Amino acid sequence: MLPMLDAVLFDLDNTLIDRERAFRAVVAETFADATTRSDITRVDERGQGDRSALFAYWELHGGGRMDHATLAAKIAERLVPDEQLLAGLRMVSRSKKVGIVTNGGSVGQRLKLRAAGLDQVIPGDHVWISAETGCAKPAPAIFRQACAGLGVAPAAALYVGDHPPHDATGPASAGMRFRIVETSLDAERLARLIREEDSP
Ligand SMILES: [Mg+2]
């Protein structure tokens, strides 16, 4: 039997926020040419592609100077709080510790968190960002740090993410359970997922 679930940790991009939709909106606004748009979306690989290649392509095609912080800020501008999802997360947090483990820069990730209203539900010290922790997914260290910070055993903690190389391998090697989602969560899918993981 699975141990009781004491904590749920989430990935941020494309798990709690629809980063892909926001990214595509930024691309559509920046580039008029359809081929450029689709090429750049491919190079981006849902945020997992080589960043220097993406930024070089961006500048080469007249999108202007681009870097991690600028892109995160542009994405954050297009995020809006999903009130139902926030209510769902609040519900989960009544019976479990809830946190975020994400790879990326400190300023950019926290900008996105705030834009999506997640800072209203998940306390700042329950957020582990690779640039702040000095370790990044899929290394087990960042997951262990988060579990220790929440005071829970990894075996009683679930990680939810969208990118198997980071979000399955990492938590598994830290001794956590994991679930992979195809697209960013809404309230209904969050509730179902927690129900499934909570049932003995
Ligand atoms: Mg992700």
C-alpha cells in the first residue's frame, strides 16, 4: 500500500501555468511571418530547448534582444490567475503541504508565479527555484531539499510535472512519487489527480 500523501510539489511551467500558450502569444505578437513563428516554437521545445539557440534565432529574425529574464517577463505579462485552480490548490493545502520545484531564474520564475496568483496560495518559502537552490531538476538534491523544507518524507510526497526527463526521473531518484501531466492543470484535473493519488 502507498504511504499517506503528506505533500504535493508541483512543477511551474506547463504544469501550474500555461507557459506554452503565453509563449505562443509572445511569438505571434513579435513575428509576423508564419514560418518564423513555427520555427521558433520548435526551437523552444516547450521551454526545454537550447536557450542560447532560441535567443540567437530570436535576434536573427528581428525579434530584438532576448534573454531569460526578458522572456520570462513577457510570458508573465500574458498570464492571468485561474481562480478555480487557485481554489483547488487552497483545498489541497488544507490537508497537505503544497510547494513548487522549478528550474529557472529567480526573478523570472517569481514574476510568473505572481502573475498567475500562485503566490496567494503557495508561500514563498515553499518555492524551490534552481537558480536559488544551486541544484536543478532532474538532480534529486532539489527534490530532497524541498521535502526537507516541508518536513515530509520523500515517500509521502508527490511531484507533478509535464516533462518526464526532469519531472519523473528526478523525483523517482529522490524517492518520491510522481505524476506526469500532458498540459497545464485546471481545477478539475487537479482534483481528480489528488483523489487518485490519495486513494489507498
Ligand atoms: Mg514544466
